[in-house]
Amino acid sequence: MGGELTYLYAVVRPTASLDGADPSEAGGVAAAPPRIVRVGGIAAVVGSVPEADYSEAALRNHLEDLDWLEEVARAHHSVVEFLAARTTVLPLRLATVYRDDDSVRAVLREGEPAFASMLDRFAGHVEWGVKVYAEPVAASDAAAAEEPAESDPGRAYLRRRRQQRDAQGAARSAAVEAVTRIRETAGELAVELVGHRPQQGQLAGSGAGENLANDSYLVPGDSSGAFHERVRRAAREMTGVRVEITGPWAPYSFVTLTGPDLPEGVRQS
């Protein structure tokens, strides 16, 4: 398998800003410069990748290699963000691969009405991520120092455990309230909301705490400042609550290209 396949990053709306840009500046998966394939009023941004690494069988093996996946994901995201700064983008799932550029053109021709509709829907909008964590405040050393010197060690331990449980419960209740407030107030500025599964372990990000909400909001670009302020205000002065806002991103969470428009996962035709 010494040939090449066509890697599909995104479907885009051709614009003057995009025409004047060089997608190769964004790098690319397998160090291959991206290029544009046009059909009618839409286009696909693609790159060439080695069949030895991106055939269906090879990809199944690579899915177990986290370092390889991270490298591909970074390159993929770099290209998508380069495009999103210049035009409306429908980002594709990682490692969407076709036999050649003609196969991509066939998909564009078949799916042009659906692609055009989605491009219209996402024009002028960005995705913001909002994560809410419950972070119980630990009992202070001063409080511990106030315990009578003659306290029974067993009773003191049980008292500290009860304090920890109370703090955890209070933080969780506050975080749940913050989630509700954010969805009600900041959500008014969003045209769509997707709730992802809360993250755990290393995926939950830096810092301690329980991730209770992992939401994505599709927001008009000119409402981003107001959206941020509403998110912050919703959780302001709430003890034991941490909120993270990430973005702006291309609308990764809101693009669903399946069925005849574009296959889910890897397809070589």
C-alpha cells in the first residue's frame, strides 16, 4: 500500500478571504499541505495522506495509539481553525478519508443542498464550551486547631469526615444551581445547546472537583461578550463552584453529517 488517500477536513463556503489565503500555512495531517476542492457554491478542504497509515485497517490499529491520535487531532484542528477565521466551516470527524479528490467531488455534488443549508445556519456563529465543577472548600487548619486537645481521636476523625461530606454536598448543590442559571440566562443568547457527558479523570482538566456540566453553546459571534458576562454572573460568589469557558471554536458539536450527505467515520470509495 504505497499510494495516497484524500483526507477531508471540512466543507466550507468559498469567500474572498479564503481565496486570498494559503491553507498550507496551517500545516496539515501527515505534513501534507491542505488544498481546496470546489463544486458549485461549496468546497471541501482536503489533503493527501499515505494509504499505509490511513487505510481502514491501518486506522483501526492507530486508534489504540494515543500519541498518534493526538498528533493527528492537533493538525486537524489547526486546519479547521485556520478556515474558521476566514469563512463558515463544517468541520468533519477526525480521519474522514476518501479514495481520491474525485470521490470528494461526488460527495459534494450529492450533498450540496444539505451542505449549503448547514453553512447558512452556522454563518456568523461560534461555539463556546462551558464546564461547571463542584469544588468543595476544605476544612481550614484554623478550624482543626480549635478542636479541644482532649478530643477523642476517633470522634475528631468522624467530625472531619462529616465536615467533608457537608462541604461536598454544599458544593454540589451550588454547582447544580449554577448550571441551571447558566443554561437559563446565558442560554438565552445561544441558538442551540448540546450537553455532553461530564468528564472524569484526566479528561476533566486541571484542578480538583467534580465536573457536573460539559455544555456547548452555539452563539452569534457578536453576542460572545454578553454570553461570557452572563456565564460569569450566573456563578459569581457561589462557594465551591468553578466555571471554565473555552472557545471560540468552529461548530464541532453541532455538525451532524451522516447518511447520504456524508458517511460517519471512514469511507473509501
